[in-house]
Amino acid sequence: MWAASCLASCCAACACDACRSVVSGISRRSARIAYCGLFALSLIVSWILREVAAPLMEKLPWINHFHKTPNREWFETDAVLRVSLGNFLFFTILAVLMVGVKNQRDPRDGLHHGGWMVKVICWFILVILMFFVPNEIISFYETISKFGSGLFLLVQVVLLLDFVHGWNDKWVGYDEQFWYVALFVVSLVCYLGTLGFSGLLFHWFTPSGQDCGLNTFFIVMTLILVLLFAIVALHPAVGGSILPASVISLYCMYLCYSGLASEPRDYECNGLHKHSKAISTGTLTFGLLTTVLSVVYSAVRAGSSTTLLSPPSSPRAGAGKPLLPLDKADEQEEKEKNKPVTYSYAFFHIIFSLASMYSAMLLTGWSTSVGESGKLVDVGWPSVWVRIVTAWATAGLYIWSLVAPILFPEREF
């Protein structure tokens, strides 16, 4: 017994030393990666608790205080929402603390990049505390998560539009024949992919002998939007480029597929229903992976490229000269402290807050599909409409980005 106790103590000490070494090795440049890793950890914890926590939660009187015990799916959804709420609060608190950080002299800059052992402990405590809050709070968080998830998808659409326009401007800016040919080839590939994708959607989601008018409407509407993109972009008054139109067309068709694939497996127009077990694990893994990647991209790009939310630049160097000259080392240190931050810390953490809501909706099928489809992820009619509406919002924002400069020539877009 004494030997086992010593061995356990040694293992605990080694684990603490390992954690301390990892967090101490997080540099200023790798801080954003560390936040992404913490978010990925929250997804893994949610996934695990979704599978194993239900029997334990059924025994907790402050959670299971119902006259009739809910089914197992209810506890699985509740576990995911509680982890998500803890994650949401952690990043929201950081976002509030980071409001107004303009340069590296601000003490909060050190809080954003350092103190990782304390932050990991605080995150862990917040997640644990969420399993002691009343069910009413979790129900309220579940409701607002649907709106927060939609906002997260909208932010991704804005970033995609910013990316494709920047991509086009960069290649056009080279003003060389090779890059013009490259623009044409990429655009052609995207349009061929869009048309091929639409053919597969008709094959998978409008089977013969079934009344699938809704699915047909979704696919045809997306094709109409694709045609509209090209017409508006190539209109002489707009003077747009075909590359952004082709990329947005392919993305909208993907959103259409994603929405149709989220239809319940027992829906006769869903051609994937025969492969529900094969799709279950794959959908979960792919959904979590794409969520992490999209959050990484959104958080990094949104904090640094969104003009309205980027921190204002610091005063010019030398605007206020010191009364006494500094040593070279002190002068270099002073310059480092006066450097403006390269991205908005507050908005960076807001992206993770919204992503926490979105990941919870993915794992619970927008809080409906767990009960309908067992272990399937992101399946159910709420998921369908969220994807379809996101595709329409993408179309609307893209067309607005083309016509807004014409309607409001005095404004800068």
C-alpha cells in the first residue's frame, strides 16, 4: 500500500511537471495556437461526456429532480451543454477583460499571452461548476446558443467574402498573363465542381417515386443563385471578377449539400439514410475537425483583418521623446512595449465564445437530433434550415458586396 501510494504521488508529480513544462513553453507567438488547443480539448471533453456521463448525471439530485427520469439522450445533451457553457464563460470573461487593449505596454497583454497554468485551472473549474447550476440556466443557454451559432456562421461568411475578394485583387494586381490564366482555370474548376455537385444532389436527395419538392426547391434555388452571381459580377456597371463568384457558388452548393445531408435518416428523400451507421462516426469526426479548423481560421483572421474590430494603431514612434536619453537595451525594450497589438484580443475571444455555442449545437444536433437519430451528429430539421438560411445569407452578402459601391459611391467598402 505504501509503495502504491508513493508511486501514485510520483506519477502525479510527473504529470504536474509535464503540464508546467508545456504551459511555460507557450511563447507569445504560440499563444493563439494554445487557445485553439484548449478549445479542441473542450470538444474532446464534450464528446467523451456525451458518451459516458449520462448514468452518473441521472444520480445527481439537482439535475435529475423530475418526477419521471428523462431518457438517456436528454442527459447526453445536458452534459454537452454544461461543458459548452463553461467554455463560453471562460472565453467571454477573457473577451471582456481584453476590451481596449491597444499596445503591448498594457498589462492585459501579458494576461492574454501568459499565465497559462492559471488559465487552464480556471477553465477546468468553470467547466466543473457548470454541473452544479440549475437546469433552467442550461435551458436558457441552449436557447441563446442557437442564435450565437447563427452569428458564428455569419462571421465565417463575412470572412470568406473578405478572403475571396482579397485573393482576386492579389492575382489581378500582378497584371501578368499567367495570373489571368490562373484566375480563369480556378474559376472554371469551381463552376464545374458546382455543376457536378448539383447533379449528385439531385441523385442523392430527389429519389424517383418520392415527393421531394422541398429538396428540389433547395437545389434549384441554389442553382438560380449561382447564375445570379455570374450575371451580377460580369455586369458592366459592377465590373466584378468571375473568381469570387465561382468560389461563392461552390460554397453555397456545399452548404446546400450540408443542409440536405442533415435531414433525418428516416426521411424518404434523404438518400443517405441507408448508410446511417457508417455516417455516424464519420460525421462526428468530420464535424469536430471542421469546427476546430474553422474556429482557428476565424479567430486568427477575424482578429487581424476586420477593419472595424481591429485595434487602432499606436502613436508614431518618436512622437513623444523622453527627456533623458535611454540606453540601447532600454530603448529596444521601450520600443517593444510601445508596439501596437497585431489583432483584436477581445474579438479573438468572442470568436471562441460563439464557436463554443456552435460546437454544442453540432454535438446535440441543435438540441433535437440526439433524440431523433441516436448517436448521429448535426442531424435534424433545425440543422437543415440553419444550413440553407446560411447559404441564402451568403448569397445576399456577396451580392451586396458587389452592388453596395454603386449604390453608395461616397462610402468606402
